[in-house]
Amino acid sequence: MTKGIRLLILFVLVSIIVAYSCTSVIMDDKKESEKVFKEYINLLYTVKPKSQSNRNMTLQQVHTENIFQDVMTENAYNSLWKDQIPLVLSLIVNRNNYDIKVNNIDIENYHKNKDGTTTYTYNVHLNIFSPLDKRHREEKLRGRATLKKIKFKWKIVKDKQFNLEKILLK
């Protein structure tokens, strides 16, 4: 009887240790994915104007340095360029001499999907500053990004902005 109780106690202790380690791995996954997500947002939306001599940017000039390769899958990167978001941001910043900086990233919703992906619904508070006329405005951008762990690294697989066009046309 005492042998059975000892085995039961041992089994319960092992179960608690396994459950705790699995929970910490899940929490680490959330922290890791959030770190990659925030890095991506900062890379995409922090844009400074180029020098005066390099104002007429072409797609090749913007595209030469792949700063997104560590945080995006190739398909997501190609989709981003198909939508021409980095090009449009760079062109608007350069033509209007704006500085765009990410002020704050609010995660509205975090959802772990059944297929192993993670989806973030977010609000990004952007500071848009024009050094020429010293105008400063803040805009709130809404979007949804999906990440997936590929080869032990979280990467953006899909990103959708809901009001970027409206913000840029102001």
C-alpha cells in the first residue's frame, strides 16, 4: 500500500514538473513571437528621408537591402513588395521630407491558431514629423500580422494594414 502511495506521489510530482516546463515553453514562444513582431513593425514603419541628392528613388534602390529577411518568410516578403508598401512609404517620406517613427505598438489581440501560427491584431502609433515646416502629427495604424515558427525562428507569414492608405493620403 505504501509503495502504491509513493508511486502515486512520484507520478504527480513528475506530472507537475512536465506541465510547468511545457507552460514555460509556451510563454517563451509568445515572448519570442512578440519580439519578432515588434522588430518587423519597427523596421517597416520607421522611415527617414534620404539625402537631398537621392530623392528620386527607384524600386531597385529601395529593394537592394533586404532588412526583412530575418523576420519574414520569402512569400510574405514578396507579398509585401507586391503591395509596394516599403516603396510607397519611402517615396512619400522622400517627396514630402517626412520622418516617420513608431511611437508605440499596442497589441489589441493575440491568438494562437490551430495550425501553429500566431496572429496579432495591432495598433501602431506613428509620429510623422516634417523638419521643413516643423509640423508634427500622430496617426494610429491598424493591422493584423500572422507569424509562424519556421526552423525554430518566428517569421511573419502575412501582414495586412487596414488604414495605411488613408493615413498616407492625409
